[in-house]
Amino acid sequence: MQRRNLEYFVAVVDCGSISAAAQKLLVAQPSLSRTINAMEKQMDCQLLERTARRVVPTATGRQLYYYAPVSY
């Protein structure tokens, strides 16, 4: 997993939404969504629970967030 992907994931959790994180990171929202989906596929688990307005980390997502050695 690339460090950039971890930075993106941390930003999504901190911002509470993929679109807000995309604005903060200056990346396109579809690209950020694809990155998060690829991470979930690579790890074979769901990292975020998505609702219409927010995302919240799953138990696995909280662990990844806690141990991610990044700040964006």
C-alpha cells in the first residue's frame, strides 16, 4: 500500500466525507473514491461505512486510521 493512499484515507476519515477530503487534498472526488475502493479490495475488507452524507470508519478502518503514520 502506498503512503499516498494512507494519506487519502486519513483525510477522508478526518473530513467525514469523500468529497470534502477531495477538496482539501485538491484531487478529483471520483479518483479519491477509486483509491479508497482499491484499498478495500486490496485489504479484502470494508474500511468505511458510507451513507448519503457521511462516511465513518469501520472497526478495521479505525485500526488503520490509528496506526497510519501520516498527516496530510
